[in-house]
Amino acid sequence: MSPTWQARFISPAYGSRTEAGAPASYFRREFTVDGTPRRATLHVTAIGLVEPHLNGERVGDEVLAPGWTSYRHRLAVSSYDVTDRIVPGANAVGAIVGEGWALGRLGWEGKRHHYADRPALFLQLELEYQGRTEAIGTDTSFTTGTGAVLANSLYDGEEHDARLEPAGWAQPDFGDSWEPVELYDWDLSTLVTPAAPPIRRIEELKPVSITRSPSGKTIVDFGQNISGWVRLSVHGERGRTVTLRHAEVLTDGELDTETLRTAAATDRYTLRGGDRETWEPKFTFHGFRYAEVDGYPGTVTADDLTAVVVHSDMTRTGWFECSNPLLNQLHANIVWSMRDNFVGVPTDCPQRDERLGWTGDINAFAPTAAFLYDVRGVLGSWLADLGAEHCEKGYVPWVVPDVLPTPSSPTALWSDVAVSLPWTLYTEYGDPDLLRQNYDSMAAFIRDVESRLDDAGLWNSGYQFGDWLDPDAPMDNPAGGKTDRHLVASAFLCRTTTQLAKTAALLGKAEDAERFGTLAGRVREAFRHEYVTPSGRLANESATALALAICFDILDPAQETKAGDQLAAVVARAGYRISTGFAGTPFVTEALSRTGHLDEAYLLLLETGCPSFLYPVTMGATTIWERWDSIRPDGTINPSGMTSLNHYALGAIADWLHRVVGGLSPAEPGYRTMRIAPRPGGDLTHATVTHDTVHGRATVAWCIDDGRMQLDVTIPEGAEATVVLPQHPDELVVQVTAGEHSWQYEVDDSAASKQYTMDTPLRTLSEDPKVWRAVTDVFAKHFPGIPLDGSAPEAAGISLNIVLDHVPGASTELKNDLVAAVGGQEGNL
């Protein structure tokens, strides 16, 4: 960005319009052009949100500009080619500035003015002529006033009175009597070229239904939970106000705003009267599926309302589909939650009085995010903010940009995003600059944690989020799950120290590579000494603890096998329902499939009871929930006060869908070499995964039909792949180069042909995860709370018939259910 800006920030000269609910500020200036410039470029940003205008027309298609960055370090300036907008003679330039993130309330504490105490505009119009350039910049020659935007808040919505819009305010010869402006002190060295793609209107949705609620309200269902707003078309009398309230869910047919907390999420439009009017807000956005319409003249129809989907304009790069419609919906929900939470920064949710850039959420979700979309812009910009704030404050904030009222202590999964996110981006794109740009922050974080370790090398002090939102955690203590918080911290430190040592080596920092490699070995040995028995048992045998120990390469091979067996048993005892939170969920299926328990991984994936990956799908979810039971089986909303229906973190399971079910993963950073190894399971008969890598499009498609496997693979130019043919009778592995490749062969169906009866020993039944799951489900149904242990020594000599002999008055329903569970073989019943 040019170091010789001629413009300065300007603001209204009065301070009384900085309170909540104040009108947006309008700015304008007229100027005269002699001749026609060869090129005209408008540069604009604001303290607040800005909508620029030139000669009566809005400039550009960005919305919510300049987005949200750590403004005191980096404030993005948008640039537009406006050559065709300039006319010889009189012209006028101006802008409307709303409060946005800089001025409005942010966070659940309701605080305002995190960055400034009033709106301010920065605008520079550069006119290039042959041999010279003229600049028209914001200064005291501008004037300021107000107009139709009476109030605007990211959380609470926008109020617009069309009667008050000053006609022609952005055209020459307006003849205004507006107030003078004053210069606003802002460090111009913070102005930067945008690193992230702009926020835009990406898609439009029409209502799928318009109904009358039991209380008589008009309820519009757009069929999808989104981030954005409603565009209203209306014809009616002057002065009538139409009110739009937004929410994610209905309860008993009425709009339910429980998940919004204190965010009003309400827009109001007052008609000017006359011809049909069309309006949409400028300076707010909502997370919603439903809108309640009040005050509309006449009957609302689908032609009158449009939901506008708004988020950062990223390029889609990843797709997945399979034969299971519930899994397809789950994947679609994950994509939508990512879209809805990439509005400038990666946020936790788009609907309530929060919408902050929580580090833990994006750290858990990053591999999925980088597969689904090109996130180098959004996450590269966000990491620049993280690095700037880390450098200034001496710690990695839990939210970036940081608006929390207190400092953030170093925590696993949250703060260590400073290390793991750059590594994830490097793995996806193969660009070492992504590591180089963030190295100082990566190293500073690890050095800080190193200083906090005990003499043995354990990270066993200080606050930790642990396995956040473990479904068994108390409702009022989301960090109080089954897994020891400091075990989680020490496990993640094993991962991040290893990532940093590899980073240092890649960047040629030999001394750091040796130092951090030694530290990685030290913390790994400390973890093993504290938490792992020689045989591979863990002191805390939760699914999360076992999964982290396996996936972070903490265990030796024999211990890993033992831990995998224990994990499979833990998952089975939970009835293949989810027992992990933010820390464990991204790794539990990976740990199972890695240790030879693919069947258990699929059983966990395909479970539909609460809590499970697919339970929200069965409840009609169109996005990923914050809690596994955000909506309970009876249809009520979880009353914890922290319940969002649009949180992407638990959608991290998509990474396993892409790599294991679909079978596509990088064998080296950037996919120059890739591994193709789909692993079919469950009830799936086909799956396709497609990914636009930095080398081009890669596709893997497999299908099992009548005992034959069809595998089709496309490798982009400049890349090659190792292909592990799934279920091949000879376990064939082949090397392929760019192009299209296909294989067909008979698959081994011996596993599917296993026969069991009621006389089969329990031990044998327990060795088949699918059958044992069905048997234990029957016992849970008829004898809830009484366990059935297939691994006990006596299970080798006990059958279901023997068990029934010891059940007085065993019902016919019980017997029939057990026969069905073993595949319909009655045996000696």
C-alpha cells in the first residue's frame, strides 16, 4: 500500500452519535474534473463498515467492508477501478459508515468501542492523466450528515426509514447543509492491501414455506440455516414499518430465539410510499433459517422475500458424496457451517452475541476447511492478526481479533493454533512461506509453554479447556469432561513440538530444529512416563485420551495396538455413540481405523442415536451444532445458555470422510505425491471424493456392485500417486502418474458370509463389531444398565441360548430380537 497517502481519516465533529442505536454517518464531497482521466481508482476503508458511492451509485459489490481484522495493526483498504464512473465537470464522492466490529458491541459482555469511539472514513480517489496524477482524499473539505440508516448493529440488526434518505446525496449539486467533519487520528501505517477475499453476497434462497404460527405470526422458512439477511420487496403506504425477526429454529411452530442469547437479530424497514420498494440491510448480518414478518401490508408471498447468503468469497476446492443419504447431508451441513462462519474471520457461530474468532474451533476444523475451500486468503490474514497480537501482548489470544476483557493463558488446541494452523496450511498447499511468515509466533508460543513445564516435562499447570463439550461434561462446565485436562494439554504439546521441529528444519533453522526436536522427545517421554503403562494402557482411558495418544504418535507400535483395542472397547461400551468433545472428535475415527478397527469406526460414524454424528441430521439439522444435543430428542433446545445450531468444530469428521472413506490424502505437502487408499465399510456401496489441489483436480471414486469393485482415479498433471486398491484379493498397491486410471476386480466377501447362531459363543460374537453391536443393543433395550461383556474369560463358553436359560421368563420379543441380531440364525433355540 502506498506510503504517501494524501487522505486522512475524518469523522463527525460531534461525539453524541457514538452511542448504541445511533444513525449511520454519511460523508460527501463534490469535485470538478477537467478532461477525462486515463484511469480512476477509488481506495476506501473505515473505522466501522463502509459503503462507498460515486456520482449517485454504489461502488463495488463488497459487503461488510473492510471486514474484521486487528484494526490497530492491520486495516484493509479496498480499491476499485471507477474510470467509467468519472465524468468531465462536476462529480461527487461519498460513503455511508456503520458501526460494525470497530464500534458496535462485541462479545457476550456487551462492550462497545473496542477500537474507536466514533465512525471514521478514509477515502482517496486517484485520477491518472497523461504524465500526472491527482488525488482527492478525505479531509476537512468533506461534510457529514445522517440519512435513512437510523440504527445498525451486527448483533441487533438494522433500522432503515426510507423517508429520511436524502435524495441525491452522492450526486453533484446536492446543495447540502451538512455539518463539517474533523480529522480523526489514526496511524496510516496500519493500512494494508486486503489479504483475504472480500465478503460478498454469494447465493440467494427463496422461501420453502410461509406459514401462520399458533400465535398468528407469519413465519418464513428458507430451508437452510445461513449467515446473511433477508431482502424485502414491498408496496404499501408511506410510514408503514415492516419488521423482520430472525432465528435458527422454531419451537411448537413459533420463532425460538434461545440460541441468539441477547442478540435481537431484528431488522425494521419503514416505507417511503409510492412504487414497490426493495430493501436489504447494509451493516448487519444474521445467522438464521427462519424469519418472522410483522407489519407487512397484505399477504406475504415467496416473491416478496429472499434470503441472501453472505460470506467471504472463497473458491470451493473439495467435494464428497456417497451412497448413504444421511452422510451426504452431514457433509452438506459441514460445508454450510464453514460458509456461515467465514464472514471475514473464522468464527464460532454467526447468530448469537458472540461471533468471535475462537482459536480452538478453527484449529480443530482446519484440515477440513483447507480441503473444502481455498483458505489461504482468509486464514493467512487471520494468522497475520494472530501474529501481530501475539507479538504485542506476549500471548496467543483465545479469540482473534482479541476483544476479550482479560489476557488469555496458553492452552492446548486453542493457543497452539499458532503452530498447528500454519502446519496444516503447509500440508495442504506445500508452500514453505506459510511457515516462514508465521515462524516467530510458532516458536514464541512453544518457548512460552516450555517455560511452564515441570521438571519432568509435563504441561500440568494452568487453565485448560480440555476436551471441550464432551457430551458427558456437566451442562454448566463444558471443560469438565471425562478426560484429564492436563493429559490433553501434554498430548497436544507432543504434536506441536514435533510440528515446530519439522518447521525449523524445513526453513533451514538447524539450531532451532535440534532444540525443538529435543523438546519434542522430552515431552513425549514425560507423557509416556506419566500416563502410559508399558503395555499401552492409559491412566485415563477415555476415547479422547486414547485417540490423542494414538494419532499424535506418542506410543510405540505394540502400545499403539493395545491402545487401539482399548479404544474399540471404549467406543463399543458407549454403544457407538459419541463420547468426545472438541479435542477428541477430530481423531477418534482416525485412531480406530489406524489401529485395525475400521468396523468400529464406521459404526461410530453411522450411529443415529443421541449423541452421534448423524443424530442432528435425523433431527432436521442443516448445519453442525455446537453441542451434540443442542436440540434434544423431545424437540426442546438445550437450556445451557451456550447452544448454537451453527458451529463447525465438530464437523472435523469430514477430514476422515475425505481421507479414509473417499481415500484421498497428500503423501507429501501440497499433493505433488498423494495416497489413494479408500477403505469401504458400513453400509456404503460407493463414494466419490474430489479435490482441487494446487496441481489441479484429483478424484477418487469407488463402487461395489454385485461383488465387484470399480475404482476410478484421476491424478492432475505434475503429480503422482500410490494407489492401495481397496479389498483387493492380492492386496495390490500400484504407482500411477497423471491421468485417468481404472480398476475392476472381484472383492472378498467372506466377512459378509459369516454365519452365527444362538449357540455361537459370546466371545466369537464380540469379535464381530457389527453383530456384537446389534446384540448389545438388544440387551440395552430389554435390560438397560446391565452390561454384557464379550471379552470376559467365561464368554468363550457361553452362548446367547445359555444366557436365555438364566433369564427367568425371557419374552418372545427378547428371543426374536436376539435371533435377528445374529443374522436370523436360531441355532438350537
